[in-house]
Amino acid sequence: MARFILVFFISFTIQAQSSKYLELDLEQCLQIALENNLQLKRSIINEQLQKVGYTQSILQQAPTINLFSNYGNNYGRSIDPTTNTYRFIICCFTSMKLKK
């Protein structure tokens, strides 16, 4: 009985090991190698970073103009010192700024 279990276990192990491997042709192997190549991935990322840096350096040479505007209302109450009564005040303000 022990021999039967041993033979069964060995044959099962051999069969399991033989089914682990895939049969690939050269083209499939090269495709997998290119997909998993870390140096190739790094060089692609470095190329993209260089393109971004180049675009930023070109855009930094362009002139910039900034326009700011502001508008507001102030409402308030104060005491008039001559009549000692409340005075309601409305004040509007605007400002604009152009910066190169």
C-alpha cells in the first residue's frame, strides 16, 4: 500500500511539473521581454520628462501679463459729531492693476 501511494505521489509530481512550463516561440518571448524590461521603461519615462522640461523652458520665454480688478461696497453707521445723530454711509470702491 505504501508503494502504491509513493508511486502515485511521484507520478502526480512529475505531471504537475511538466504542466508548469509554457511553450512560446521567439516572437512571444521577445514581446514578454520588452514588456518587462525596466531599463526600457525608465528610458521612456526619462524621454517624457525631457519633453515636459523642454516645453516648460519654451513657455518660460513667453511674456506674461496679469490683470487684476477689485470692486466692493462698504456699508456703515457712524455718529455725526456736530448733530450727535447716526449717519448711514455707503462707500463703493474699485481698483484695477496691470502687471507685466
